[in-house]
Amino acid sequence: MVSGLPFDDFRHLVASLAGPDETVRREAAELNTRSAARDGALGRAGEIAEWLAAWSGRRPGVLRPQVAIFAGTHGLSARLEDTDRVYVQDFVARCGSGDAPINQLCAAGDYGLQVFDLALEVPTADITADAALDERGCAATIAFGMEAVAGGGGLLVLAGQGGDAGRISACAVLAAVLGDVIQAPGASDGRLVTEALESHRGHLADPLEAMRRVGGRETAALAGAIVAARTQKVPIVLDGIAAIAAAAVVHRLNPAAIGHCLVADTGGTAQAAAIAALGLDPLLSLGMQGGDGSAGAMAAGLVQAAAHSHAAAGKYETRVSGTRRPLN
């Protein structure tokens, strides 16, 4: 029988997460109201500024987003194209050499970038036949994700790369955690998701157990990163279906635990359905499905612009009124 003990500390942490800073949110909202009366409605940009204030605990100002991508390989790749596992390894190599699209986006925006190799040479088990990870391995990967984002900046973009097998695995996690609202696109993908769920029938009611059985290392690490960022008051932009699957697991443990998260893009069919089920509102509607951080970097630019605009309004008021309010 599964003891659940390796997950206990994480469950307790998720259950006891602090909420938003309503005082700073209110100050940001009041500034938005005054700015709107002067310059016109701020719309979503104003909402983003208030969100940043609430979850960072300080008034929005200059941001230097950090992009963190977790990459893992899957035993399920053996049932797909032979190049699927190689693709993930190649992606990590291209990021290391500066040749991936995310490198160019981060360079253009002066964003930080970290790509984490989650034992690429050791794929998880084939989720249609066995549990992807054992409990201790999954708990250790969650802990790695928490430690990996320690000391993050004012905004963190989280993405997961697992190739096609990783996408199918994430769909299986979402189907287990969110139910029938999630359907993998394509007959082949849908068949593999169904096989995985059937193989673990009766063991998927608990979200952490579901993640360790049908998820991947990238999803487990992302779950840890989401929670660690919350404890450090770092707002998050989620990019790709693996990141959405991780957020769904955390949400099932505590529905209030992903309030500090925004979603970069609508993505594909399964991702869009999951986003809607979680009550999240994407910043972009580009339909990007790579999960390579590109959509997240683009969306981070919007968040950054909203923060700069808000900070400019605050500086204007300070100059005009003569008061000296601190701008954190």
C-alpha cells in the first residue's frame, strides 16, 4: 500500500501558503483608478499591475524576468517516433549553445535563462505499463524544483520540455486531476492517455499520486517551483501544458495556491480546456504548443510593460504632488 509519507511535507506546505498582500494590492488599485481618470482606462494592464503588487508584496516597478525550463525524458517515447527522446536532449543542447529560440528572446529582453536537465539519460517508466516514478523519486524531483528557483527575481517564467511523450503525459495528469474536460488531441495521443489512465485506475484520486504515476520529472519539478515561488513572493507566468499540469496538481491540493500564476498562452486544445477549468486567463492567444519558454518570454514582456507603466504613473504623482512615496 502507498504510504504517502514522502509527499507529506509538500502537502503541508501547500496547505499553509500565505495569501496575497491586500494592502499593497489596494494601493496599486487606487493608483490605477487615479491614472485611469487622468489618462484613460488601463484595462488588463491595470489588472496585471495589481496582481504583481498583491503577489510580490511591493508596488510594481522595474522587472528582469527569469525563465526556468525543466526538461525530462519519458519511457513512453519508445511507443512514439524514435527521435522523441533525442529531441528533448537536442533542445537542451541547443539552449546550452545559445541556438534555441528562447535564447534569442531572452537576449532581446535581457531576461535570465536557466535550463534544467532532469536526468535525461534515464527516462521515466512507460506510463501505460508502470508508474512513471516511485514516491521518493517524485518527492525528490519536487524538492529539486523548489531549490532550483530559490532567489528568483521579480517575475518567473516556468516551462517544461518533454517532447511528444511529455505532452501526452501532461494530458494524462490533467485528465486524472481535472476529469473529463481534458481530451488529448489526435486519436493516437488520446489512445495512449486512455491506456495510461486505465493502467493506473483506482490510484489516481490523490493529485500527487496521479502525478508520480502518469506525470514526468518536468511536471514534478514544476510543481515544486510553483510552490517555492509562492513562498518567496515571486509571481509566475506558466508556459506550456506541463506547467499547466503542475499547476493543476497544486490547485487540487489547495485551490488558492496558484493565485500568483498567470498563463502565457492558450496553447492547444487540451491546454486551453485545462486553463478554463482552472479559472485562469491567458495573456496571449497565439496557440503556441512548444513549451520551450517562448510564449512565456513573450507574455513576460507584457507583464514587464504593465509594471513599467504603473511605476511611471507613480513617479508622476510623486513629482506633481511633492510627496515622497517609496517605489519598491
